[in-house]
Amino acid sequence: MTRQISIDIPQGVNLEALRAELRAVVGDMVAGVSRSPGGIAVVVEDSAPPDIANQFDAVIAAHDPAQLTLEQQAQADADAARAELLAVLDATLTLYDNALGDWDNLTLAQLKALQKRQIQVQQFLLRYLRRGLNL
Amino acid sequence: MAYTAPTTRSTDDLITSTIWNTDLVDNIAALKDPPSANYELNEGSDYTTTSTSFADVDATNLALAVTTTGGDVMVHFHGTFQGNTLGMRIFLNLDVDGSPHAADDGIIFWRETTGAGGTTINAPISFTRLITGLSAAAHTVKLQWKVSAGTATLYAGAGTSSADNHAQMWVREVS
């Protein structure tokens, strides 16, 4: 069972970060943070003392909504890597289309550039896979 | 008009207008219009939570009160949710008169399995639940939710692009 304590946080809120910050100070009596049309509330376990909200003030005042949690930063990094991979794949496909369209007239330098590009793409893909494996 | 359990009659019993009206007219009227309550979300903003313990989604609007005559109560909810973290679960439960209807992880969950090219995914969640054993009295049923990690969003008809959906919850005495 839980109860909810409404809070005022004018600087905006990163719900996941605020949850982590509150739990670091107050402990696991804080179950999370919710936002509804009625406002923002901290969800606390029913066993929490009545004056638990007094411990929120300093945490709320110091909260920076732009500060990501480790999980959010990892997610943002993964999103960026995915976007980068898509850009590389699109650029390479365009390069291949152009090369195949004029294959018989390619110079040695152009063929070498094409080969180099293939190696770069393979290298990029391997690094992407390596990052995903997180070994 | 409340339902009244009809009395068993015997041959030669006099059926007065009072008896007729109580046993038939009023009871049919009661069955036609059983105790019920419903709410459709059409809010100014969506709902979100990071709570890992069950918490009310909306202690005002998604807290439906009915005064029953002792029968079973059917509860239905449908809504569209978003999870933002791969593998996270969104759990739903009901709170009946201040107590969780189901123990442990509640009555239903959905697991976020990120779609191609994205890190968030939307899913409809719907359930219909029969609540038995309630006394003839006023009862309040609330929708509750929790997550295993990350942030859950319930769209609330708040104008969110491509997700301006109006979830609904209702309760009705059905027996």
C-alpha cells in the first residue's frame, strides 16, 4: 500500500532522476514519482513516517531535470549509436548505387575508395555489435 | 431504486399492489439500472509514474464509487500505455475499499519489448475483472499501477500527437 504526497517543483522534473535522488536520501520508502493532470506527487510506502515530506525539500531544490540517470544516459548513448549507424548505412547504400550505375567506367582510385568504404562499414558494424554485447 | 430479494409466494397468497410493485416493478427497474459508475479520461495531460509499488493512477477520477446490494461487481478498464525502457513491465491492479484486490504483482502486466528503430513502444492494456464477496454497501474501486523500471505513461486524451486516446474505466454490479 502506498500514499502520494504532492510536491511543487517549478524547475521541471525528470521523474526517474528525482526518484533515484529521493531514494538515495530517504531510502526505499520512496516507491517513485508520478505525474498526473493534478500535478506531481511522490509515492511513498504506507509505512513511511507522516513527516517524511520534510526530507524531500533539499532534494527537490537541488533537482536538475536535465541531469540524466545512468540508465537514461545509456539509453541516450544507444539512441545516438543507432542514429549514427543508420546514417552510415544510408550513405553507403547511396555510394553503392552510384558505383554500380557506372561500374564499367570506375577508375582504380574509385575502386580502391569503394573497397576502403566497405572495410570502414564492416569496422563500424563490428564496433556497434561489440558495444551492444557490452562484454 | 434498490433491488429487494423477492419473497416466495404460495397459492392463494394475496398479491397486493405493494407486493407487486416491490417484487416486480421495482426489481425490474433496479435490474435495468444497476449500481454503476464510469469515467472516461479527457484530461489536460497524460499520466506518468516511476513507482515500483502500486499507486493510485488518479485518486479522484479513477476511483469509482458504487453502492451495491450485495452482488458481484464487474470492473473494466482499457487504455494505451507507453514504456520507455527495454524489458520494463507495467503492472495494473485494483484497490477495493482501501485494500489491493490481487496480491503480488496485481492482475495484469505488459512487458516493453522495444520495436525496431526506437526505444519506446506503446501498447493497449485492457482487463475485465469480477469482484465477488462484497457486502451490500458503498464501495470504491481504484485503478493502480506500478513499473519494474523506467517510466510508464497512460495516455489520457490530453492532445498528445498520435496518442490522443481516451481510456475508460467502469464498475457495475452484475448479480
